[in-house]
Amino acid sequence: MQLQTSRSRTLLGRTLTEWLSSLPVFTLLLLTLIIGTGEMVHGQLLKLGESMFGDQKAQVQYFMLRGEASKPACTPTLDIEAEVQRQMTSTSSSDDIDSLFGDTQKDPAALRRSLQESNKICQFKHDLYDRIKDHQTPQVKLYRTIETSFFALFELGTSNRSLILLLMVGIAAVTTTLNFHHIGIRPGHYSRDYWLGSVAMSMASGLLLFSCVRYYQILLGSGTAIEHELVHWMWMGLFTTLLLINLKRVIWCPKSPHGEGSWGMAFLSIPLFAHMAILSGTYFLLHGHPAGLAIYINQLMELPSIFMNLGLFIWAGMLLKQSRIVDLFMNVLRPWKLSPQLLTYIILLAAAVPTAYTGASGIFVIAAGGIIYHEVRASGGTRQFALAATAMSGSLGVVLRPCLLVVLIAALNKQVTTAGLYHWGFYVFLVTSTLFFLASQLLRTERAAIEAPGVAIPAMLRQIMPLAPYIAVVVMIVALYEFALDTKLNEITAPTIMPVLMIMILVFDKILNKGRVEITPDYASHRQSGVESSIRFATNETIGHIGALLSLMTLSLAMGGVIERSEIMNLAPKVFENHWTAMAFLVVVKVILGMIMDPFGAVLLVSGTLAPIAYANNIDPVHFWMMVLVAFELGYLLPPVALNQLLTRQVIGEAEVNTADSEVRQLGFYRRYERWILPLSVMTVGLSIVAFGPLLINDTPSLHFIKDWFVLPAH
């Protein structure tokens, strides 16, 4: 639960926070979309300009019309013979170099030919200039103004990706700090929670500010030009702001209406961001490397596109929450009266696709966790089961096309390709999803009573009709990109297309249902009635999640730096006794990394340290990276951090989670901890199969026939 702050209305019905935070971030998100679509749109603008204004007969192409033509300086009506006579009779000083080649006398015939060729070129230039001037109509000038302005904006954004990302993260981080929205093991509830959290955030901000200042001083002292100097000033400005905010709260801490609380529980409320900053900052200081913290968080600027895309995916998820499309999809399934377990299995299968497009399970939990939880509850599922389903809702699809994490792995490791990883990712998805279905069916207590097909199918068909227009909108937008912009929906274009798709669906949904009086479900009380208010509300939610999640990802890069510089990875042997031992070691390490690092930072670390160990021990690269992805997902479900569980708590609400725990307090061990045990057991068994199954098949001659079925990679 967050400490509520005042939200008094100010200018034009908007709060000060919305003017200073929501509007700038909304602008930056739109600019990010323009950057993403810039190349494809500008290419089509050039093609359209050529088709509209190009003239093949006159040999004038559109690119010649994009700027004002310069009149040639030469004279097209030159008197050749007079010029020959003038140059022949002109006196020129003899050059010592010319004398080296003997005769310096001018040849009138050669001079005449040279002048004739030059005059032809001059006449062609003037003729082309006249043709270009004739074609530069008011329509051309208007069109080229639009086209070149778009190109200038696109080019400006492309060349300043790092600044845009840092500005977005900075605004979101400040807003998140003001709203006590950072991710902790438990959210703040009591006065001591907020005070101790502010103390830890002050220490973290101070360490980060000191490191950034030292890094900048070192760069100044190096005597070389500082690249992107503004980035360093922005980092220092951000951490100065965070330090001042938290110091003020340490001195004048807001009082919670729930009381003081205990110091032990308050320690659990310290943001993970602060824990990571204090641990990594202290390590670098003790090892005489004060700039280390700043150096590693600046890795965020080396991959700006990926982190900007994550922001876009979060925004798309928040926009999705404002529409009714998920409700309509669930209405299609409700006539079957499926058991909560079977319905959850279907939901998780459907959720795998958007998870793959977001590229990280945590982002999907943020975007759609609330919807999944309440749909499972509406079908009759217990709170504990619904929390378990929500926590692992994003854990299945990270191995599917077009997951950004897979793209990053392929970019950093030449031993694998996205095609190979996506191919085997599909089989991994089948394994983990099937395991969840089997586990949920074995552990359910109620008897399933599915509706008869004769009753369910007609009712289902009636529910498809309201959903059909939304499907048509999706198909139309995807087709528009593919045929009008020559851009297919894939792992590269998804971050740009998905927010646009969600905005169009949202606009369609609000227009289609304008004026209708409907009973809004409790879990959809956040939905707004108008387009503008819906987008504004979604953007406000996006800011909090961007600030919390990207701040955490930034500091996980620093934690990766601690692991890298401590050389703890070098303690492990490079070559193990056999690949079974090597795989067991790698599995344990990957799970631990998943417990303390975000996936993108962990992939960077693993690519340079642990991947070579796998290759040296005859473990197939594709097999290794499939294991890594599943191990990371298990790590995100494991205490003490359990990031996906924390994000579930954040989107569902502390009160609902406490209710779920209190209502099973008198039941058996499994029922009391179902939200932990179910996802952990599924992912643990899945990881064991993915890690050791291919080794068993390759080492057992009687099982080699399986390789013929699936064409398993040889070790």
C-alpha cells in the first residue's frame, strides 16, 4: 500500500504531477514511437514523393526536388573559338614542374575539345536546373516540407536515443520516489516503513551521486573530449533530486494513519533499488573504484533501444487494461463453465503471446496481472491459486518469437541464431505449459463439470460477434503496416507496432461503447470513459512502473559489475569432469542470477563469463541458452526477492494478498503456500527437463530415436 499524497486539481483540471510528469513522459513515449517508425515511414514518404512528383521523361526524380536547386555558375553560351584564341594568346608563367615534361606549348585542338566538353556539361547542368525549377511546384514544396520535417525529427531522435531514455527514466524515477512506488520485498504501510525507506534511498542516492561526480572528474582529468557530456550532468541532476527528496523525508517523514510499525518489517520495505545501490556502491568504494557504480549504470545508455522498447511495452500493457478486449475474450470462454485450472491453463497459453512481445515476464505481470487474477477468481479459483497463476503468467512466453531477450542473446553470441532459439523455445513452452496444466489438475479438489457442447457452442458463437470488430481492427492495423509501410510484425518492429495497435483498439473501444450504460466489474474500476482520459490514466500508470522497473534494472547492471569485478566466476573450473556436472553448476548459478538481476543485465553478464564454460564443456549453445531462460524465470519466483511475486503483489494490491493469506491460515501446508509452491514446482521440474533431458537423450543410445523425431542438436 502506498502512502497517499494530495492530488488537488490545478490548471485545466490536471494535477501538477500530470503537467510535470505525465505530459513529458507521454511526449517522450510518442517521440520513441516516431523514432521506431521513422525509418519505415520515411522510406514510404520517399516512395510516395517519387510516385507523385517524379518525372521519368524529364529525368527528374523526387530526391532532386527535396531542396532548393542552386543555379550553376558556368556560362552555357560560351564562344568556343573566342575562348580558344583568348587562352592561346594569354601569357602564363612557366612552371618548373611543367618544364620537366618538355614542351609547354598549348595545343589548340586539345584545348578546343576540352572547352567543348566543359560547355556540354555546363549546358546539361543549366538544363537540369531549369527542369528542377519547373517541377518545384507549390505542391512539391508543401510535401517536401512535411517529409523533410519528419526526417529531421526522426534523425534528431535517433541521434539522441540515450538522452531521451535517460530523461524518461529520470522523470519516472522522481515520480516513483515521490509516490513511494519503488519495488520492495513488502510495500510500505507504517510510518517506520517510510522513514527507513527514505534513509536507505538517501544513502543510495548519495552513493550514486558521488560515483557520478567522480566518474565525470576522471573523464575531465583524462584530457580527452567527453562523449555525451550532457548525459553525465543528467545523471548527477537525477541523483541530486532523489537525494534532496529523501533527505527532506528523513527530516520531515510523513505519518502513516496505520501507526508506527516495527523496525524488522520496515527493513523489508526498503526498495530493492536502494539495497542494490548500497551494496554495489559500498563494494566499489572499498575496492578503491569510486566511479564503478556510475560506469556500470551507464551501460543503460549502451542499449537505449532495448530499454526504450520496454517502456513502450509497459505503456501498451496499460493501454490494454483500459479496453474491454480481454473481457470480450473471456466472454467467449465462459459458456463452457471451465474449471479454474483449465481456464487458467488456457489463459496462460494466450498470455504467452503478449509475454513474448514484451520480452520480459515482469513487464507482462505489470501489464496484465490484474486482469488474469480477477478472471481466475471470477471462474471460481481460490485467491492463492489466482496469485500463483498471476505470478507465473509471464514465465512461459519468454522463449517464444519475438521475445526481445532472445534477440539480445543472438546479438551477443554468434554461436546461436534467433531462428534456432525460437524453434527450440516453442518446445520448451510446450513442456512448461503442460507441466502447469498437469500440476493444477492433480492438485485441484473440486470436480470439473464442463458445459455440454450443445449448450456451450451456440452461447460461445454469440459472444464471438462482439469480439469480431476488435479482431478486424487488429488485422487491419497489422495489414496496414505490412502493405502500406512494408513492415511485418516481428521481434524488431513489435515494440513500435504494439503501442499503436493498443491505441487504435482503445479508441475503437471507447467510440464503440460511447453512451452505453454498463456495469463495470470491480477489477475494471480503473477504466476511464473517454479516449483522452483513458490514455492519460494509462500513461500515469506507465510512469510508476517505468520508474520502478527500469530503476531496478539499472542497478542490477551495477550488481552485475560487482559479480564481474569480484571475479567470483573465475573460481569455477573452466572444464568439468563431464557435461552433467557442468550443467548442474550452470543451472544453480543461473537461478541465483535470476534472483538478483533483471534478465537483460544478466544476459550481458552470462554472455561474457558463463557461456564460454558451457561451450568448453561440450554443451550445445542453443541448449545452454534455453536452460538459461528457464533458470532465470525460476529465479524470478524464488525468495528472498521473487521479483514476479513482488510485481504480482504490486498490481493486485497488498490488501488482497493479505486476505489470500489469512483465509488459508488454518489449512494444510500446501494450501497455505500454494501461490509459492505451484509456480516453483512447475518451473523447477521444467528446468530439470530442459537442462538434463537433452543430455540424457544424447548419452543413452536407446533414446537416440528421439533425436530423429525432434532433430535434437548434438553435443
